[in-house]
Amino acid sequence: MVLLTPGQPPPDDYYRANFQEVLDFVSTCYDSALQRCDRRYMAAFREVPVTAQRLLVRLFMRRGPLFRMDKLAYPEVGDTTVAVASLVDAGLLVRHPATAADRVLGLLTRQELIQQFPFSAAQLGRAVRRGELEAAILAANTDRRLRAQLATYITWLELNGGRSLERLLLLCFGTTRQDLSAFVLRDLGMQRYETYPLGHAGGFADAATVDRHLAISALEDWLPRLPHITGLHVALLGRLSQADEFRPTERRRSRLLNELGRWHERRGDPDRALACYGISRRHPARERCVRLLRRRNCAGDLAAADALLEAMQAAPWCAEEQTFASRQGGKGRRQAAPATACLPMSDPGLEFTAGAVERMALRELAAGGAWGIHVENALPLGLTALAYWDVLFAPVAGAFTNLMQNGPHDLFQEDFAHVRRSVIDLCRRRLRMLDDPGALLLRRLEAKSGIACALCNWRVLSPEAVGRIVAAMPRSHLLDLVDTVIEAPYRWRTGFPDLFVVHASGGYEFIEVKGPADQLQPQQRAWFDRLHRLGLHASVRRYHA
DNA sequence: GTCCATATGG
DNA sequence: TTCACACCCTCCG
DNA sequence: GAGGGTGTGTCTCCATATGGACTG
Ligand SMILES: [Mn+2]
Ligand SMILES: [Mn+2]
């Protein structure tokens, strides 16, 4: 059933109904995480006429935070003025809020600015850039005066709900990355979603958890402004200093700390960098600490670095950390170098744009009668999803707490396999009992293709590609590959060789293509090591200048 | 008139 | 808002 | 060549409209 068609107007009540779905979901599943003001907001929304509700939801989907009333025209709303009046009366919209004048000026085009402020424009000449004109206008007038003048030209509006909308959307989707447009994608048929067992236990437990998550998320927007605002880093660190008990929030917090630490490193402030990494709980914080301590080399630094390495080896946060620790600790077992073919480039004038070397390699291989595709990580991840689909969407406490999820919340957490031990084992035994697991994968592909899945890139996982893969890979190779990934999706999510190739002989091979200035990265080494141990065919194809 | 970034909407 | 890589550097055998 | 550091392209769905900056 297709609800929407691109270019065709949706049903009159379409967008409003989407928001209603959000409200229904949140009231049903997350009533305990709502604040009093959120409930008031929802009540106010219910009270206004349907046409006003429709307009408000249209505004939810637009950029904001200010809107020009003369730019609002929706057939399903009817008279915009009437709807706006209802919304203003209900306190859902504010008319002419005392916003900083530069925000209001931003609603006018360059042409309109010249019209409205002919004096400033005349002083700067006809070729004046928009930004300069705006600056001149701001310099010549007080905010108050500017707003008074602009109010005679346009009506501007602002959403008035505090952060209630943000909280409702976060409770609905469980992430700040999705918003109401997810409904549109779903109803266009762009995304389908698996039906999974919803349970709100393990999601946001209370209003405070929601607010902490939003507060941490909001800090992300400040990172790019670090170089321009003095003292910003102090404020950020202050807000990030408290570890969070809610896992998704803690994850973001630590990620931000790592970024802040990198920024300090780059500007040559190892002490502050260490302070950031020191309270982060995510890779690569401890690796950075070891490097920084060794470089700084003040009294006790080397011993501290060694102690840290020992802690990492004793209880690594993830596989990458473990690799780092054993290497730095000098106990790194030297991995056998993967089979490598060194060749001259068939196209010496090649421009090194994205994917160019891989395409060249595919052309050469095709000339030798081989078939191949450039899929990288999408291959092992996608095959694993097809093989272990039921594990991905298995009912696990806290894994599915929101609408339109593309997988369990904990897919990339270290204990993914641990908490699914029995269902993985059961699924593996079933796979191993099949004579032709490839056939199952193809049936799954047919059934599930297009369903949003964090491990699946359906564009590269075509029936042809999967067909070629399962036809060329021996049964045991296929099973060993997916068994590897399902045991540690986070560890094996990156570093897989570039190409899947079926040679003219019928034999398959995974090939990592390397240009003259490229080399195997640690994650790629880890995959080669694993593939080698399992007896899967993989090699490096290196081009020299 | 071209090129580009951004906003919008199905 | 990630992953892979181009391009730069130093160190070392 | 190994290994580290830094910056970049590509991708989030696709088509269309708008506006700003630049060009000859
Ligand atoms: Mn690659
Ligand atoms: Mn490569």
C-alpha cells in the first residue's frame, strides 16, 4: 500500500496524522518520561482546530526557528491567518518574538534588504554582498528599532513549546537523527521497517534521562565553533564531566570528549587533551592517553602509560584497543603478511578520485574473464544479516523501544552476542544443518530486501550479487564468514577487502586494492588475519607507480 | 547566465 | 556523521 | 615500508525551487 507519491499532494490529514502517531506512541509507552509541560503542550495541541494542528505540524517539518507568515500556504490548512491566530491564542506559536534582530533580518532576501534599508544600501553601493549589508544595517540600528520596522513589512512567527517537541520526537524515535520525515520516507515506500517486539523497558526511564540526553546531544553543534569562541572548550568540558548511566547518552558523551581531546591535541595542549581522554569511556581515549603520556614524558608519565596499557590488556573496551595494547606492549604477534600481488597500473594517468583504483582493478580482472564487484563491508555485514535476521530482531530486553528502528539498539555494543547466546547458537545449528545455506540467503533477500537494516545496503546487495556470492563460495566458507560477524558485529563492521571476485576458473577471492600511497589499516589486517585462519581466499592487489 | 548551497516537500 | 583513503611526515634497516 | 597524523570525499531518498556569488 503506497500512501504517498512523489509530486502528488498527500491526503489532507497526512502530516497531522503522522504527528498524532508520535503522540499516541509516546503517551502509551513513555508516559512516565513526560514532564508536566509536555503534557500541557500535548493538551494545547489537542484543543486547537484541526486546520491549526495541520499548520503546526507543517512548521515542525521546516527548518525554523523563525517563519515568515507570508511564506506559509498549505491547501489543507485553508486560511493561514485564521490558523495562526488559533495557534497564537493557544500559546503554540509566538507572533513577533523579541528575537535577536539578525535572525529576523535573515528572513529577508538581499533584494528586500536593499528595499527596506535604502540608506545603508546606498552607502555600500550596488554590488554589496548580502552579509556586509546585513552587518551595516545591524550596526546602524538597535534590535528593538529594527524589529519595529520589520514588523511593518513581514509577520514572523516562532514555535513556542520549550523543548517539548524535541522530547516527544526523541521518545518516539530514540535518536536525534530521525524526525517526522521518517514517516514520509516510509510511506513513499523508500524505507520499510521490520515488525519487532516493542517493549519500553530499557528505553528512557524518566524525564531527567531524556533531558540529559538532549543536553549532551546539543553540545555537538558547538564543536565546529571551538576555534572561534574563546573559553568554549572549558564550558564543554564542564558539561561533559559527569558520566551518564544511560548507555546511549554515555556513548555520545564519551565520543564528544574524544573529539574535544583531539582538538586540544591538534592545537598543542596535551594536558587538556589528557583531561578529556581521562574521563572518556570509549575507544580511542586510552590509546590517545598512552601516546600523549609517552610524548610528554614528564615525571611518572611513562609509568602511567604502562599502567594504562596493562589495564587495557586486562580489560579491553573493544578489539581495536586490545590490538593496540598488545602491539604497544611489545607482545604483538606478528601477523603473516597477506598474499600480495604487486602490479604496475594499467592506466598510469589515473586520477585518484574515490573508487577509481578499485574500478581500474575490476576492469583488469574483467579483461581476464573474472566477474567482480566493489562492496567492502556491505558484503560480510549483509550476508550476516540475511543469515541471522532472526537474531537481529530477536526480542531482547531494551533492544526495541522505539518506532522505525533499523535494528536492535545494542547491535554495536560489545555484549551483543553475549546477551543473545542461546538464540545465536540455535540459529547457527539450523544454518549448519542446511545443505545449501546460500538458498536460504537468497530467499531471505527476496523477503527482506528494502527493509531498513543497519547491516544492509540493499543497493549493493542485489539478487545478482548475492547469487554470485553464494554460488561461488563453498558452504563452509560462507558459514564461517557470517559466524564471525554475528559474534562481534562491532569488531567486524569495518576493514573488509574492497572486491568480491569470481575468477574465470570459478574460484572466488576477496581482494583489497591498494594504490601506490596506501597501505593496510589495522582493521584490514584484522580481517585478513581472520580470513586466513578460516581458510577463506583473500589477497592484496597493490599497484606501484 | 552559470555554479553552488540550502530549503522544501512527496 | 562514518569509513576508507590520499597525502604528508619521520624513522629505520 | 611501517607507522603516525591530517584532511577529504561520500553518504544519509530524490526532484525542484530559491537565492547568493560570481562572470564576461
Ligand atoms: Mn576500500
Ligand atoms: Mn582499498
